[in-house]
Amino acid sequence: MNVIINGRAIEVVEGSTILEACRAGGIDVPTLCYLETLEPTNACRLCVVEVEGSGPLVPSCSREATEGMVINTDSERVRHSRRMVMEFLAATTDISLLDIDGFGAEPDRLPVERESAEAVVDNDLYVRDLERCVLCYRCVDVCGEQAQNTFAISVAGRGSSARIATEFDVALPESACVFCGNCVAVCPTGALIPLTEFQMRADGTWDEERQHVTRTVCAFCGVGCNLDLHVQDGSIVKVTSPLDHDITSGNLCIKGRFGFQHVST
């Protein structure tokens, strides 16, 4: 099957989304809520593209490509839409951990007051800094039926008051949370962040340029989960798992993700 993207014919597998077609052709399309291991939620609208014959811009992460489809990923209309998305997010949410330089966003021009909220530290493993939350729903999906099936977190409230919360807004240790940290792993903005990283960022000692990643196999059980150990100055500061690993798809249990302190003792 062939599609036309930015004037170039690209052969793609039938059933591919527009985003997959773009990536197959080496064309970069920005995303925020999309993650290849989860079903698209169409929440952020950052990946929108222009499709010939379609009135509104379409989300490339979920729209299926069809034979002969003509797509423009870099028109003025597309760039304007992405710029506005990033401006509104930056004006209302702390997205300082994201790189928004390439969008031309000017959030300071919007007369919006950002609501401040204290980061919630109610356990020894990760922090909820919901001032950074953009409601991408990744954490809800991975905690639910798409991965963990724990259903410890969901969306509470409606409209502008919507937020990610535990059942009945209880503290995490009192909720159904099993502290696997898979919600932390998929969070794109740092709204959910490991306690170690949170503390190091607050101290100004977190430096990804000084970190190197070593892949190994988790030794806690016989499943064979791959671990990526993020090491800074000789100490493990974070553990992740590759999204393309056929066992984990990026997911781990509490031991695999957080049980690394004994290595440094």
C-alpha cells in the first residue's frame, strides 16, 4: 500500500496508522500522549496532520492510512495547531521537563494563571507532582486493563477540574496500588516520577549527560525481564525496561523497578 506524505510516495503495511507510516518513511511527527505499547487515546492532539479531503486535522496516532492518502505533516495549519497545543499546555501546566523549543510556543502571552499544587510524597518509591500532569491518560491505561489490571488510579472530576486520582482520593499506601511503577515509566512529563530522581532534581544533581545505561536481566525471579540500569557517578539512579522487550513491553514489578538499593550497600 502506498501513501503520499509531504509529496513523497511511501510504501507502508496495510493497517498502519498515519503515524506509523510517517515513521516508516523517516518523517518525524511529535507525540505526547501516544505510546506504542498502549492503545491511542487521542488526548493531546499534538500529532495532528492534514489529510487531503478531510476538513479537520486528524490525529495521526489513531487514523488508519489508506491507499493513495495524501498527507501533509508540516503545513502552516499543522504547525499553528501544534504551537497552540504547546502554548496552552505550557501556560496551564509545568512542562519544564519537555523540550518545546521547536514549536515556537509563547505561553507567556496567554492571560492564564497556573494553579499551583504541592508534590505528594506519601511513599518511599515515587512522587505525584500533578502540577506537571497533562491528562494524557497513559498512567490510567497502563494501570488498567492494558497492562497491570490493578485499577488503582483513574480520572476524577470533569472538565477543567479533571485530575488523576486514586479511588476515593486516598493516599497511595491505602489504595490498590502495588507500586510496580509502570505508571511512572509511561509518564511523559514527570508528573509521576521516582523519588530518587525527584530528590536529585530538587538538589540539582540529576544529570542525564553523566548517566550511562547498562542492560541486564532481572535476578529476582525466573521470568527474564530485561532491565536498563541508569547509572550516574557509580550509583544506580533509575531502572527502566525497554518498550520493545517481548516479555515486559516496558513494564516491571516493584522488585524489578525499585529493588536496586542493595547494589550500592
